[in-house]
Amino acid sequence: MWKRDESVKPTSGQPVTPAAPVASTTQPAGAQASLQSEAPRQQIGRDVVNIGKSVVIKGELNGSEDLTIEGHVEGKIELKDHVLTIGPNGKIKAQVFAKSVIVLGEVNGNVTATEKVDIRDNGSVDGDIVSPRVAIAEGAHFRGSVDMQKKPTAPGQSQLKPPQPQAAQAQANQPQPQPAGQSR
């Protein structure tokens, strides 16, 4: 059994607080998984949550911070304005919606990103990708379709017309024949 060292006493009347946060049983599973992310959060100045490789989640996963998944997730993942990283041990069977998706593990399901999808070495995606930018590394696996649609223009901005085929342009530039008996 653990016993506190009596030789170390606080200098003030305040009790000593533990150095690391302690997870309570009332916290959701995601909060307990994020305890190991305290050090990276302080280093880079952004909120980053890690889901360990022994964690299994079934259902919807929503968040407002960057997320790294090393475990298993089945269902739907939605991180609209944040980065989702599927680690080398991560296995995802879900529809994925995020700002940017980095795949080092396995994804089975459609992936939609508003900025970029990056399938790295040994990463695997079985599903359709919708993103303006897609990168697939040599050694990665991908089976599905890619839709690299551009970001929609803001209201009030004009959309460029698609260029006409050359035959249609040439026909439009030629003078039209006048029926017989009519003059200009």
C-alpha cells in the first residue's frame, strides 16, 4: 500500500495537489483518453486528443479539437474545423467528416475533408474521398473514387463560365447565312 512521505511537507497551509490529473468515473471515455495528451497540448498550443490503441468506440464521435485515433472506431466521426489523424494502429469503420484527414492506419468508409486528405505510407482507405486536395503516398492503399471539388465561391462572387469547345466557338464567330430574298 502507498504511504505518503512524511518528510516532505507543504510550506504553506495549502494541501499538496497531485502532479497529474486523475480521471474520475463520471468523465466520458473521450476525456479519460485525452489525459495522455496534456504534454503535446502545451507544446504546440492547440488542443489535441489521443484515443489509445486499446479503446473501442461505437457510435458518433464529434469534437472541436484535433484528434488522433490509435484504437477502433465504428460509426461516424465529425470534426468540422479540425484535423483527424488515424495512427498506424488505428482501424476506422466509419463515415469521416473533418477539415483535414491524415491516414496512417486503416479507414473503411467515405472520407470528406474541407481542406485535404493525406494517405501516408502503409495507410489504407477503402471508400470514396471528397476533398479539394488529395495526397496518396507510394506504398499506400486506396480503393474508391476521388471527387476533388473546389470550395464553393462566396455569394456575390461571379463564377467563371466553363470554356466552350473550339467547334462551338468557331460556329458562334461565323456569320449566319441569310435566307434568299432578305437583305440587311
